[in-house]
Amino acid sequence: MAFGIPLEFWLFGVTLVGVAAFHKQALWISIAGLAAITAYKLLIAGFSEGAGLPGLQSHFAHEWVLLANLLLLLLGFAVLANQFELSNAPEAIPGILPQNWTGGLCLLGLIFLLSIFLDNIAGAVVGGVVARHAFRDKVGIGFLAAIVAAANAGGAGSVIGDTTTTMIWIAGVSPLEVAPAFIGATAAFAVFGLAASVQQHRLYPIQPHVGSELQIDWMRLVTVGAMLFALLCTNVVVSGFFPQLEHTLPALGLGLWAAIVGTSFIRKPDWTVLAPAAMGAVFLLALVAAASMMPVETLPKPSWQSVFGIGVIAAVFDNIPLTALALEQGGYDWGLLAYAVGVGGSTLWFGSSAGVALTNLFPEGRSAVRWVKEGWHVSVAYVFGFFVMLAIVGWSVSPVHQ
């Protein structure tokens, strides 16, 4: 203990401060933080599963599926994004969007809708690729924050749109109990969507393609569609019919990679994109692994106030263990919790897997100071959406039926 707080939290806090302050060295700082926390738990504090090497092995026997899934998804979406970009479709899309600030708003809206049916990482990555072509590589960090927020908001009310909402569904909560999160998500979108679109238009407006007629590589688009369809089917089938697989195999990541390998004979992917994506993936895995070792045995008593705080914490503390603890504790309004852990994690670039995936495409977004300063509208939107949802739906506790 130091000032009444377990030392693990101090080590994790120092790691997060280092990531925020020295974003160019974020990967090595996260690895160093994980190493320090692991050594402390291994040699001194022990794990909740036991002490020493047996405790460490038991801990990661539970965590490896989550970590493997994140690794496979982040690498897979890098390949998907590259196939999408090589198809020339992202170059053609700006021409059909409105040529004013509402064009950016429409793009964010499409990301929101896409994330309802697919993983929020997919929504953020696909949206980021289109934005890069629409704004000619001059995408403001405020708009990047809005892309992540749109992806997370779209997935907040869908049990197949985010890992946390899928966890809630598998635990026995009806999808109808999660769906009210769309109320808060829509209210939040109205704030950050409008603000970010105007902000980006002033910085650099949409530029449609000029010059020779674009040749769309439709077969590459077929590979992208096959990957997204495989992702959707895997999520629905595993979560709805074989939920036990979620704890034994990284099913979602394996489904995506099966589609990548299966379609590679149609159009060969550019495998060189995996190297930079791997660095971002290792960074996120290090933070998630470190967060999983924090001695958080319970959360504050369930209330709308504590859920609001969980959403704030989700920006720096992985929202997956937070959701797992909430499910174990019970007594929550699951729609409000889904909104909080989803949209709340958008307020920092490393607060969600969608943010880490997007900053693999836009490394300049890894400045926490600029993300908060230029993406101020996301924080305002989170608060606004939370209280709009609370005012309309109220606090409604639903039991978890395993």
C-alpha cells in the first residue's frame, strides 16, 4: 500500500502517465509497465489465482483468449483496411458525400451504423481509410476522436457491436436490455458529430477525386465483404449458440483470419501492413494484460453515479475487466453501463481498441494532450448522452441469468 492504494495501481498509473506524456515511446513504456507489474505480482503481491509462477500461469490461462482475440482482430483489420484501400473505393466515396461540413457528418453516421452490425474496430478502421482519402491525409485529431466515438457509440447498443456488449449478452442479459444505450449514443453523436464535422470542414474540407476516371477493383471489394460477413456470422453464431467457445477459443479473430486466408487467392493481401499493426497490437495487449492484474475485486455499489464514474475510468482502464466485474457483481442497468464503458473509452486514444487501431493508420493521433484538446467534444458528448439517457430511461436494474 502507498497512501492506502495498492502498489499495483501506482505502477499502472505511472505507465499510463508515461504513455500520455511520451506517446512516441508508448510501446516501450507499456511493455516496461507490464514487466514491472508482473515482477511485483510474481515476487511480492501474488495474484488473485495464487502466488508465484502457478498464480501467473493460472491468471493468463483465463486471459489468453481475450489477448489472442485482440491480437488477431487488430492484425486482421489492418489487412482488411489495406484491401479496402487498394480497391479504390475509398477514393470514390468522397464524390458521393455532400461537399460541405455535412459530408463529414454523413461519414461519421455511416461509421455509427456500420458498428451496430460489426465490431467497433472494423467501423473505426474502415471509416479512417475513407476519411484519409476524403480529406487528403489532412484529418484533424478532433475528427479522429469523433471516428472512434462514432464506432464505439454505434456498438454500445448492439450485442454484436462491441466486446463488452457481447459479454453482457453471453452472461444472460437480453439484447433488449442493452438496446436503450442507443438513446445515449444518439444524443452523444448529435454533439460530437456536429462539432467534429464543422471543425474538420474548417481545417480541410472534403475533396472529391479529380482526374482520370477511377477503376474500382471489385474483386478486392469482394474480399473485404467476405471478411466482414465472416466476422458478423462468427459473432452471431458463437455468441448466440456456442457461448462456451468465447472462453476457450479466440473465435472472432479466427473467423476473421479464416476469411483473410480464404480470400487471399482472389486478391493477394499486402502482408507488409502487418509490421506496423503488430506494434499497435502489442501496445494494447500490454495495457490490457497490465489492467487484468490490478487488484480490483469489486466495484462501488451499483448506481447511476458509479456507472458514470466507470465510464470515465474506461478511458484509461480496460473496459473488458470492468464489465466482467459488473456482471459478477450484478445490480446494474446494463444499457447505461454499455453506453458508459463504450462511449467513455473514446475520450483518450488508448481508451478503446478502436482508438488504438485507428492510430495505427494515423500515428499523429497518439498525443493524449491533442486528443483531449482537439477532441473536447467527445468528453462533452459523453456527459450529455449519459444524462439524456438517464432522464429518458431512468435507472432500471435487470438480473443476470447465467
